Amino acid sequence: MELKIKVSGAVILTEELQTYIEKKVEKLAVFVKNDPTAIIEVEAGTTSAGQRTGDVYRGEVHVTFAGGDAYAEAIHSTLHAALDKAITEAHREVRKKKSKNRDLVRNGAAQVKEFFRNFGK
């Protein structure tokens, strides 16, 4: 698994921010730990987002794995809250896609088993 961190706008990648992102991304890494092609991209930045004064922080997470990909974006008044929301949403999407893929495989295997069960009659 590969982790890419990108910052834009007025955000500076400090050691504290990097360890915070790595700690939060561990939840996503559980789902893609056995996938060597998995890539988790996290972007933190600022955006005006229709605001007239001050910056609003934006967090983006893009997870690419063997079963598909998941993308989440969140905007909040603090950087940590924006990253938390984006990582939580990406975690939800990855879990949903992985369970959907698992269910499709199980249903297909059940149909094959039923086919061979009736094949000998």
C-alpha cells in the first residue's frame, strides 16, 4: 500500500499534520493491506468555497484498490475536521465496495454449487 499526501493553498505539511494523516488513514489501510497495488491519496488545502472572508479547509481522499476506487471530499472550518470527515466517508465507501464485491462472489459460488448439485440427477 502506498500513501501520498499533497497540500495546497495556505496549508503547510508539518510533521504533526503528516503523523495525524497517517494515524487516521490506518482505518483505510485495514481494508487494502493485502493489496500491493493499493494507493491512498490524501489532499489537504484551503478553498474560498463561496466565503467572503477567511479560508475554509478542504480534505480529499482517493483510494484506488483492486476492487475499484473510492473518492471522498469534505469542507469544514478546521483542517483536522475536514480531513476526519473525508477519511470517514472514504472508509465507508471502501467498506461498501469490498462487501459488495464479496457478496457477488459468494452469490456466484452458490449458483455454481447449485448447478453442480443438480447436474448429477
